[in-house]
Amino acid sequence: MTLDDLASTSGEWLRGSGPESDIVISSRIRLARNLADFPFISRATDADRAEIERILHGRVESLRTAGKAPAESLYLKVSELPEVDRQFLVERQLISREHAQSEGARAVVVDPSERFSVMINEEDHLRIQVMHSGLALNEAWEQATKLDDMIEEQVTYAYNERLGYLTACPTNTGTGVRVSVMLHLPALAITRQIEKVFKSLHKINLAVRGLYGEGSQATGDFYQISNQVTLGQTEEELAKKVADVVPVLIDYERQARSFLIENSQETLHDRVSRAFGILRTAQTISSEETMHLLSSVRMGINLGLIGDLAIPTVNKLLIHTQPAHLQKLSGVELDQADRNIERATYLRRHLNGESKGNVSHN
Amino acid sequence: MKCQKCDRPATFHITDLVDGEPSELHLCEECAQSFLAPSQEEAQDVMPAMAGLLAQHLAVGETADELARLDQRACPVCGITFLQFRKQGRLGCPHDYVFFEKELEPLLMSIHDQTQHVGKVPKRCPHGADQQTQLIRLRREMKEAVSSEEYERASEIRDKIREIEAGFREAKGE
Ligand SMILES: [Zn+2]
Ligand SMILES: [Zn+2]
């Protein structure tokens, strides 16, 4: 398997199945770990980074040989990849933007089904992340801790009995765990209740981010909810805190959708139909507009206002219309103007005359 | 003392590095916040919260002198100074949590509301990790010894490194 093979598929977390998957896109657990006998990244020399990468690469290979890691998993030296490939991995959420843009030796291990990835030399030496479609935090945590155990059989982690796993940033120390769910909340956005919801989440120490991680603007009404505290509570407690708030948010979103259906069905139906119409006919379209319109279409499908399109197709289009994906799929480098044309072409090809529930791959 | 940027009383005393020279800034809370608020790009990170917290807990009640002295303290293992940590918000090595324990305590408390880990414990070496961290210092010292051509010292340090590494291999049962 190669990175190019990933371009034509769409990964476990976009499968659009699993509990509550009309609103909960994916569940994710990330663990931050560091080797005890190396400085953290900010004080690591180029030689240190290269050595950390070499050691961890060796560990991954021995896990693969022992049959503990999938033989098909990809080991990619991120520092040696062209810009478009790094951007592709960011769009796919397999690496962070920081990992794509930073300096020095760094790598990522990618599971062929994209259920997990392990970043080497991100902000911490190791960032282990597990992704699941729908609401499945317990399953994600179980897999993450198993991966963590497997890697730990071979290396000594920086750890202190009082403060737990030691991380480069004190905001991650303790469990080093970031538990997050990605939610699609278009009706809360339309009814202008989203700000209120965020404020109450902040009050209980949960963070809200956009689709592409730290600080990015929420595009297309996709929001990532995650824990802020990492010390003084167990991983299960932290996961539960996020998991407990999800049904409440789902309920708010469903109420807002019912409210829209009851009070302004024509406006809502019009909005959804126009969005679908633009996506099926546009000749040039930006990534932002695409996300925005796909968000409306996605809600329209869930409300039964659009009948001949499947959720996994929309999930796939959300990712495949991102700049690096378009370039990987078309096999050529494109500037922004050409990308907008290619994106419109891609959308027309996939949204016109697609039969019910069919997830095509090209 | 008045704030250097407006007329309110200065409650924050910040030591900044200007062209490598420490220079003191005396600011009110509002001006301190905008001073510490990083550029647009960094603002996307957790940094604003971090920098704000740091300023709150370090600057209040510290005189400029005390803070300047604190900022010069450097971790014996990785060499990071407290000022460097304050500026970048990232620590330099695991030993910093021990070396800057007193300074980090209020920060950890405001981020997490707790300072005692209760989660997962590594299966291997949960007690020996800090000893392993000493390898960072030894490797650094060995490199310095080599570059200053003190080969005898370098080889002594190398033996010590090997001793520690062998001890860990034994503990692993290899
Ligand atoms: Zn002022
Ligand atoms: Zn240090």
C-alpha cells in the first residue's frame, strides 16, 4: 500500500456509520508520549530528532515483523514528502498541521483502514491517535491504550508518579489524552444557538474547534468537542465527560431541526435544494463554498429532503474536494483557479445521476 | 508604579529579551494581556491561555528582580531557561517538571485544577524514568567534551552512559 492508494479510498472515520452518525461524524482519542532519554522537541537537536525517528521506526518494524502491527501499515517520512502529500495527510486528519509544517526528521505510521495513525516528532515524540466513525469513544480508547502498550514494550516513556506522562506542553501532562468527537451541527448554527452552546461547553472545561483541529475556523458547521483537562482524572473519566455531553448536543441539534421543519419548512427545503443545485451545476467553486453547501445537503439527506444521495458519499466529497486531495486525485499540480474548476467538475461528476446509496470510488 | 503603556497602575512585571538583553516591562493587566497575546498565527494554538496563565501566576507578587532571577534559572539536563519556557510555552525535557516544580505548580493547578495523576501507569520502568532522563544530560556533556577535545572526560561519560543503558536492558530482561 502507498500514499497514493489512500487518495482514492476514504477511511474508516468517514464511513458514515456507527451510533448517531447523522450528527456524530467521528470519535477520536489521541495520546501524547515522550521517550524518557531524549529532550522534548523544542530542545532536541537535529541529531536527536533523527535518532528518535530512527529508534521509533525500528520499533514499528519489529511490531510489524511480530505480526502485532498490520503488515500493510504505511511508514511515511513526513519530512521527505512533497508539500502536496503533507497537506493531503492533514486533510485526511492523519497528521496535524503542525506536524506537516514543522522542521526536522519526522514520520507517521498510517493504518491501512485509517483507524489509527502514530505521529513521530510532532509536539511530543509520539502522538498516537485512533479514529472511529460515529460515537464510539470507548472502543477508540481501548484500541489507543492497546497501541500504547505495544509501543511501550520497547521504549521507556517520560513519566513521573505525581504528574503522570510528561509532555512538552503542561496542558497535556498527566494522561496525555485528548478525547474528541466531531459533530455536524447545522441547525444550531442556522438558529443562532451555537454560540450559547459553546459558552456552556467552555464553562464545563470542554474545548470547541473547527474541522481541521486547533484553532481553525469551523467550516461547514463541523465542530470538534474535546477535553481541556488532562491531569487528575482517569482516561475513562475524561472520555465519559465528553461522551456525556454528546447526547445533550445531539438532542439540541435534533430539536433545532424539528423547529426549522415545523416553522420554516419551505425556507429550509429551499436552502437545501439550492445548495444541491449549485453543487451539481457549478463550473468553478471554492473549498469554503463547497463545505458550506455540502453541510446543507448533508442535513437535507438526514431530514429526508434529498432522497437520492447517501451520507458516506457526502462525507467522502467533503474530504475529496479539499485542495491536496483534488490534486492527488487528478494527478497534477493545480493552482487555486484550476482547483476551483477541477472541484466543480468533480462535484458534478459525483452528484449527477448517482444511484441510491451507491458509494463510487472515482 | 504606573503602566508603561497607559496610566493605570502596573500590576504585571514582565522580563523580556530585547536583542539578547533582559529588559523590564511594567504593565497593567490589560496591556499585559495584549503584550502577551501572541501573533495571529500563534493565537490559533493554546498559547494565549497559557501565556495569560503564566503571567497571572508569575508576575503578580513577584518583583521585577525576583522574576529576572527566576527567568535566568536553567535546567541542568536540557539547558532551557525559565524565560525560554515562558516565551514558547513548551518545556525542554522531562526533568523540567522536577527542576521547575515550584514554578509550574500554580500553572498546572490553573490548567487542570489538580496536580496528582490518577490515570494509566506505564507497565515498564515507572520509577526509573527520571534516571533515564539523566542520559540526556550525559549525552550533552559528552558532546561538549568531544568538541572541546577533552577525550578522556568524554570516554568516562560514555562509560557512564553505557552503564545506565545496560542497567535498563537488564531490567527489561534482554
Ligand atoms: Zn496599561
Ligand atoms: Zn530540561
